[in-house]
Amino acid sequence: MLQRVIFLALSLACLLGLVWRSPLGRRVAALLGLALAGSGIAAAWWQHTVASASASCNLTLADRIVGAMKLDSLLPDVFSARASCMDAAVDLFGLRYELWSLGLFVLLALVLLRVAARPGR
């Protein structure tokens, strides 16, 4: 769930970069997105190495963040937890979801790093 929130926030940061069309706006949005991508990498890695081995995900940091933002009640089909961490370990084309997420966060971080490092015009 937390990775979904981070992807949502990351898309808003990228939207900010599209709306704020200046070198400063592009750099601010890219750096914000880079920080979010880094937190997404950490969340995906945590899910893969620690949470997937846990029988219970009850009251984790992700639950607290999603609950505080009321996303689980606003969009329950997207943000409501319906399985334990162990049960949520599902494969897609031979790779677990969190590894797909990790790869996408890394790819986005590399793109945003390039955008942030690009000289202003």
C-alpha cells in the first residue's frame, strides 16, 4: 500500500514539473521526485526482505501513513489491506510484485537524476 501512495505522490511531483515550466521548476520537481523514488526503493526493498517474511502486517508504518491520509476509506479497492504480508507475496511473470515496483522506482530515479542534473535553459 505504501508503494502505491509513493507512486501517486511521484506522479504529482512529475505533474508539478510539467506545470512549472522553468529550469528551477524542473529541477525542484525532479529533486522531489528523486526523494520520493528513493523512499519507494526503500519501501519495496523492506517489503521484499523483511515484511514478506512476517505473518502479520498489522499496524505497520504503511498502515499508519495510509490510515492518516484516509486513503483506505476514500479508495478502499486500491489502498485497503486485505492480506497478510506473507499472503501478498504474488508473482507476475516470475518476479514478485515488490521487485517490479523496485525496478520501476530505480528506473524513475535514474530518469529524474538525469533531469535534475541537466543544465538549466
